[in-house]
Amino acid sequence: MRAQITKLENGMTVLTDNMPHLESAALGVWVKSGSRSEFDNEHGVSHLLEHMAFKGTKTRSSRQIAETIENVGGDLNAATSIEHTGYFARVLKDDAALAADILSDILQNSVFDAHELSREQQVIVQEIGASHDTPDDHVFDLFQAAAFPDQAIGRTILGTTDSVRGFEPDAIRAYMDRNYVGDRMLISAAGNVDHDQLVDIASERFKDLKPTGAPEPQKARYVGGDLRHESDHEQAHVVIGLEGRPYNSDGFYAVQILSSILGGGMSSRLFQEVREKRGLCYSVYAFHWAFADSGIFGVAAATGADDVGELVPVIMEELRNATESITEEEVVRVRNQIRAGLLMSLESPASRAGQLARQQILWGRPIPLQETVERIGRIDVDRVKKIAREILDAANPSVAGVGPVANMPDYDVIVQRLKA
């Protein structure tokens, strides 16, 4: 499969991957703007905008938007992240033009009605409350804040109850006008799609889009720290991490492999040691979040109040062991897992459309599968050990805990364990 790419006069990019054997199409508009693009007085506005985009345009009510896509058996969705926002549709092949028209309509003609806004603010306030009541969500909010304090990149995507309730329609329009510009937006589609048709629709529907002018987000400044919320939940939820690597750095793939070796599946070190051997928890895994100019490598686990004091030192020990004892066999196994995951993702048009969009946003072009496989294949065991030492030797972890975490080791103890 080979992606077709067209850059419009307004700076927007159109990418398609035609899969003619399919009866369906997945397409979306991705914007290189998320919660870290918010000013201090805009906390939560990017996510609020994502909700409000479906609440009515100059020609369609919110109900008409939903009925138009569902009348042809399709569906619409959207998602906001720290650095990106996406608006997606899945339809049968003959309805791809209709889906593209709806997506362009909600992103060019939304009216942000005050009554709709009031209702949606209440919906998001409920979403914020549900997140606080879900400890495995709340702990990651604390973790991000500990890693990047007093920065947009460290704030929650949802915003706060007060910030969300305080927005007026003009605040949403100002954020959108500033960040939703041509060179920060792209349309990506995969499945049974016609590239030229999509280019024509985008050229017409987005012809008035401002081509450039979005400001760069504040540069990320990793700090690290400790945030805990004692509660009466059954499980103690713990996340411990350190600064990772940006997605465009030469250490990106090495950290991805490291995180998979440590906690990427049932054969991973943490799963085998913490769950299978010691029975200290049901859930434990490692992760690496890459951003444009920083990243976070970490471990998340949940356990009982009586076991959290033993769990954390075991995790620290496994992290330190990784700097010396990772084997070539482990590296090869993870490389094969990544390759299999990439190949499997190509079978889904929605996954492929998202993959194309992310690659265009992150690297400025779609990355052929073979090129990715070759990059990963060049990461050997010495490189993984080296990146593990670089990350762990920094010893300024970000620590978060939610639930019955009274027995969790103090921050200074965790730092010393990392240095041991």
C-alpha cells in the first residue's frame, strides 16, 4: 500500500491509503493542537471544543449531524490529547464524501450556541467527576502534573469544574481561530476511498481556512515530583516514571523497546516478577509517552494497601536491573512484537488512517512499514541498556499514588532506590 499525498493552497494536507478490496472507509481531520496549546486561562477549552463541534452548525442541528451519519450506518467520534485533536468518521465506501462533508461542516461552520454550551459544560463537569472517582484515571492526572508542574503539558485535558463552567462561546472561537489553521491540520483516510474526490471536497470546504499563524506551545520542562491522594478505594494505584525521549529523537525506539521488555505483556519482566512470581498485584505495566520535545517513561501498578510497601521496591529493583541484565533474546522478541503489531494495524482502515495522520504530524511524511521495521531492527541490546542507564541515572522521578497509599515508600526512599 502506498499513500497518496496532496498539499492544498491553504497549507492543509490530504492523505489517503486506498484499500479497494474493502467495502468501508475511515477518515478524519487531525489538528496539531491539544491541551498544551491552551493559554493559562483556557484550561480545558480544547476538549470542550471537541464536544461543541458536534452541537450544531449553520445548516445542521446536533440531532441532524447524528442522524445524517447514522442514516447511512456510519458513526462519528473525536478525541483530544495533549498535543493533537482528531475528528473521525467510519462509513461504507459510497458514503465517504458525505462523511467528509460533515467533518468539514462541524470544523468550519459550528455556531457554539450558548444553550448547547451550557448543557455540554455540565456533561464535561460530570466527566471530570467520573475521572476523579476512577483512581486508575486520576493517578495519571497526578502523575502528569508531578512530571510537568505549572505547565499546560502537565494539566489535565478535561480542565477543572471552574474552568469549564467559565467558558463563553467567544473563548472557544478564539482558541479555534488561533490554532485550527491550515498548516496544523490534515485529512487522512484509508479504506475504499477516492483521493481526488477527497482533495476536491477539502479544497472547497476549507477554502477560507487561515493557512498559518498558530503559536508554538510552551517548551516542555520536565521536573519530577510527588503527588498522592489518600482515599478509601480498594486498591492503591501507583505510577512511577522519569523523563523519556521525544518522538523525533534517536532514543525514541530504544525507550519503546525498553518499556515493552519491562512491562509490555505477559512475558515482560515486571509481569513475571511482580505478578506471577510474587503475586503482589493484578495489573502492572510499563509505558513510554513521547511528546514533541520531551517524554515520560514509567510503570503503573495497582495493589492492596498491605502490599504497596513491598510492591514499589520490587519495581525499583527491576528498573535498576534493566540497565545491566537485558538480553538480546528479549530485544529480538520485542522487535517481533512491534513488527506484528504494525502489520496487524494495517488490516484496519481506521487504524491505518490514524497511523498516517500521526506520522504526518510527527515526522512530516508517512513512514513506509519497511523503514520503521529497519529503524527498530537497528536497536540492539547495548543501545537499550544505555538508554535505560541514561533515564534511570537522572533519578528525579515523577511519583503519583491514589487510594490507600499510606504504606507507599516516601519520595526520598524511591529516589535512593533508583540510585542503588
